[in-house]
Amino acid sequence: MLKRINPPGVHAPAPSYCQVVEDTDRGIVHVAGQVGLTPDGKLAGPDMASQLRQILANLDAILRELSLERSRFVKRTVYVTDIDEYYTPEVSGQVTAYFGAEVFTSTLVQVVRLFSREARIEVETVLHRQCG
């Protein structure tokens, strides 16, 4: 069974998608690409570091809603508009601090642009309720 969720504390999605789809039979949780939008739909700042802080806050709100820990991440895909900015300590340090030493699959892709010209980073994730 698929459960569709738009957690409180995360900006409202466009009508064409939802923030989370959970396959409750398999315990797999797909989280839509999170961008640096605050709950009221405003971009958190002009730079990747400030947008990433908001993305991580959005992921925490989703985890709270699902009663899951960060250790349940099994995959992340990160889209950035400037890979050099991603590798700065202000950005990559946040990623390391948030996800910790837990090893899981990850993909990093530089793109020409995201949903808006001001958006610098988007993070899509997959979680599993019964990580082994």
C-alpha cells in the first residue's frame, strides 16, 4: 500500500506531487527532492549553505512526522548548480555533520539549473524502516 504524506513544517508542494510516498508493505520511504524553501514557501537565502540548512530542517520535519531516525537513510541524490560551492566547508561540512558516519549510497550531480534560477541545491532521499 502506498501512503502519501505532506508533513507539517515543510513547504506545501505543487499540486503535481507530494513530499513523501511510503510503501508501507516494504517499509521504503521516498522523499521528494527538498530545496531550500521555508515552510512559508520562501527561499532560505541566496547561497547553497543557507539553502542546505533549510533542506536539512525539512528532512528533520519529515523524519519527525514518520517517527524515523537519520540512520534510516539508504540513498541520497544531490543536485547542485555549482559543484565547487558544494565542496566548500560551509556546505560539505553540513552534509557530513547531518548524515554522520553512516555509509549509504549517494549520487552528486551538477545541473544547469533547478526549479528556480535562485535555487542552488536539491536533495532527494530514500529511507527504509528496517535497515539492517
